[in-house]
Amino acid sequence: MQVNILEAKTNLSNLVKLIETGKEDMVVIARYGKPVAKLVTYNDAPVSKRIGVAKGKLKSPEDLDKYNDEIAAMFGGTL
């Protein structure tokens, strides 16, 4: 992806987010259409993976679904 300097200044946080989330590998910043800088991930920084961050850290009770039928009946439905 290539952007001009004004766009990079205006949208810097959005461009960084694209890099952090892996949606873009790099953003090239250009002046008058000529590439002059490159925005890439910092090698030591892990890519953010917010979805699943608590996977395996939470435990649900064995009887979690105990009242499903009763709750469904309250809302006029069945399971």
C-alpha cells in the first residue's frame, strides 16, 4: 500500500493498526508519488491477536446449560 505524506500524517494511527493486525505487510509513504519511507512491523513486536486472547484461561461450570429450557420458555421458545 502506498500513501502520500499528508494522508500518512492524517491517518497514522489507522495505518499503524493495519500493520499491527497484519492486514498490510507494509505501508510506503511517498512524496510527489516517489517512495521515501516505509512503515513496517517492528521485528520484536508480536502481531496483535485480540480474538482468543483468553482461550483456555476461563472455565465454565458443568451445569451451565441447566436452565436453558426454562429460560427459553420465558421468551416463548423451545430449544
